[in-house]
Amino acid sequence: MNTEESMKSFPENQESNYLTPKDRLSIQMRLNRIEGQVRGVQRQMERDEYCDQIFNQVEAIHSALNAVGILLMSNYLKTYAASAEQKNSDSIAQEMLKTLSILMNRKDEER
């Protein structure tokens, strides 16, 4: 599923913000930390450090990105639940399944 298809499955009220200011700040702080970690890996590569040290940092980055994804997914699903009264339950279930399949397909591709 590409980005355009993903956006089509987003709730009708997509213009409204599905992230609270607190969650938005939390995600931004996490992404800033991840950005710093990536720069650290670049420096490790420049210094020709041992692969196991670099892999350790790459795994930390991966875990941090997963945490961001989980936070986004949680808020996204809460938005769907809030819009459940406006739609039939089959429609909501289909949209949630589409969103979860994105995450699950990504996990399958990593293996």
C-alpha cells in the first residue's frame, strides 16, 4: 500500500488533529533523539568503529522508530474509535485492518 492509498483510508475528519499536543511533543522529541542517533551512527562509520557497536546503535534506532509507530498507531486507532458512531462497524473494522496490515507487512518484510 502506498502513501496515497494509506491516506484514502484515513478517517473523514483527517483535517482535524488526531494527536494531542502532549503526544505531538512526545513524538517530536523521540524523532529528534532518533535523528541524533542516526548522526551518531554516521560518525561511527567515519571513525571505522567495530560493526557490533554500530549494529547496537542501529537496533536502538529501530526500537525507537517502532515506539514512534506504536504511539502513532494508538492515536490513529483512537480516532477511528471516536468516529465509530458516524460509520457502520464493518467500515471501521475494514479501515482498522488496513492500517494494521501496513504495520504487519512491514514487520514481515524485515525478516
